[in-house]
Amino acid sequence: MGIPSEIQYIIERLNIELDYIQEQTQHGLGILKPLLNRFPNNNLLVQFYGYLNNSLFVVDVYKRRIQIIIELLQQENLSSEEIQATGEELSNLQGKTIESKIGLENIIQRLEALL
């Protein structure tokens, strides 16, 4: 059985958002590391560093989870309830991803303002 088009769309959107988060996180770390070297005791910069590293971890976890879901959806004998549950899980991941993206963009703006 193939992956339903609605679920495929969610997977594609998630991958795009996760790639964006990963790219922006690397950008943010590039800005942050020199600042952190100059001001190692700045609590706000340390918090930003933790947030950005956590963002990279979350992207990795979500991408692995998406792969597991894709493998599950490619099984032959899935019930409609199982397909619906995977769609709901992906939608939940999408919501969390959007929240992460918003938080990340706020941090990037604050870091860029320091330059």
C-alpha cells in the first residue's frame, strides 16, 4: 500500500521545515559562537546556545521519527485506524516544528541585532 497523498504532503512540508530549522540553527550558531567567546559568562547567550543545540537535536529526532513512520506506512496490512494515527502523529510533529521555527526565528533576530 502506498502512502496516502495527504500524509505524503505533511511529510514533505515537515522535511522542508526541518531543513529550514537546521539551516537557521547553523546560521545562529555561527553568529553566537564568537559572541559567546567574547562574553562567556553572559547567561542569555548561554541560554541561546542551549536552545540552538537543542534545536539540532530535535531536528534529528523528528527526521528519524518521520523515517520510522514512512517505513510503517509502507507495510501491506495497515488498518485505516493505524494510517489515521500516523497522520495525527505527523500533524502533531508539524505543530511542534512550527513552534520551534518561531522560537528559532526570534532568537536569530535577537542575535542579528547584536551584530
